[in-house]
Amino acid sequence: MVRKILVTGSSGLIGSEAVEYFDGQGHEVLGVDNNMRRDFFGAGGDTLWNLERLKSKTKRFQHANVDIRDRAGIEEIFRSKRFDLIVHATSGAAS
């Protein structure tokens, strides 16, 4: 059975591993990440390279550039989609 999974922080270390794992199991994955690491840590913290890697490596992954603190943006995601599982991998600094 194909599950619908939401992963926050999907371009980070733990989030990207979750995306790859669940995509590899045949599930549909929506990743939410706004690359806030770049704002915190500068160019060295930029995770766009990892997002591009995920896009090229996965089959059922979609990306949403939304800040999880953006209530309206998150509510829109939940209005348009239903999830069987949510993996919250956003760093505490951005939460």
C-alpha cells in the first residue's frame, strides 16, 4: 500500500534520509524545507545541493518551499493533502 508522507526539513541530513527511505519503499513523499540553514550559517549551510540531489534520485518526491512557521502555508498543505505519516525533522532553530 502506498502511503502519503510529509517530511519537514526534507533537505537536511535527517529529513533527506527519511525522504530517500520512504521514496525507496514506494511511498509518495512531500518535503517541506525553505533552506533556513543558509540564513543561519551562510553559503556553507545552503541545502539546495541536497534538494537537487533528492529531485534527481527519487521517483515520488515533491518539494514545497514553505517555512513551517508560516501558518497559512502549512494550513494550505493540509487542506490540499492528507498524510498517513509525518516526520518532523526540522531543526529546533527554525521551529
